[in-house]
Amino acid sequence: MRFSVPAIATVIVAAISSVTAQSPCTTSFSGTPEQLQAAQQQAIADFGNLFLVQKNIQRGFDLFIPGEYINHNPYATSGRQNALNILVPALASSSLTFTNVHAFAGQGYGLLHYRMRNGGSSTAVMDKFRFVGTCIVEHWDVGQSISGRESNPIAFF
């Protein structure tokens, strides 16, 4: 059996595209509760990857926060554009890194738990999101400073 180089390249590109392509969210999901939970788990994992790993905040919001966005952070007001106005420049810093990223979804909510480092400071963060369908519509967050002098050896993660 013989394969041409262009044919093999086409198959490879298609395979990579199918793995890395995220679908936009939907507020009108149709399926079983189990299917919805699985779709929300995939959505929060994809959003976390775009937001924290790739630091592509705009794409994350375009795919998973297309409309209403209620924000309970005490230092930010609600609204999709308000969040983007703060997050895009803040997360552009090369000194800001995220590790220990974990994603979970259940009962209509998604959680991202991670370590945020910026220069010499380190913080454990938990973001909680409420879904409508597979779209994120509401956000809460908490953070704890990590000093490195904690008495609990398994603190935070």
C-alpha cells in the first residue's frame, strides 16, 4: 500500500485539528443529565486550558462566555467586557504562571483549582463557575497566599 506525502499530511492536520478544536458552548443543551455533566466537564477543562495554560483569554470567553457574565469578585464588576478589560492585560505578563491546574464539573457548576505565581508571590486559587447548558454565566473566586512556611505538608494541593 502506498501513501502520498500530501495525503498523510492532510490526515495528520485533520487529526490534530479534531483534538485541539473546541466547540462553542450552548445554552440549550439537549441530552441526558449524564451527557450534560460530561459536556460541562469538557467545557470547564477546555476553558481552563485556554485561560490558564494557553493564556488565550479572549478565545476562552468567545467560546464559553458568550453573553451574560455575573462576577462576584469584590474587585471586578459584572459583565463580559468588564472581565476581559481586566483579565487580558493582567494575564499577559510573562511572569504570571499557573500550575497544578485541576478542573471539575457537577450539578451545574464547574471548578478550576490551581496555583498562581507572579514574581515572588504564590497563591492557591479556586474559581467556581455556574453553567447554563455548557456556557459559563456566573463566577466566584477565592485565593490563599502560599508562604512556603505552612505547617501542613499537603496544604493547598
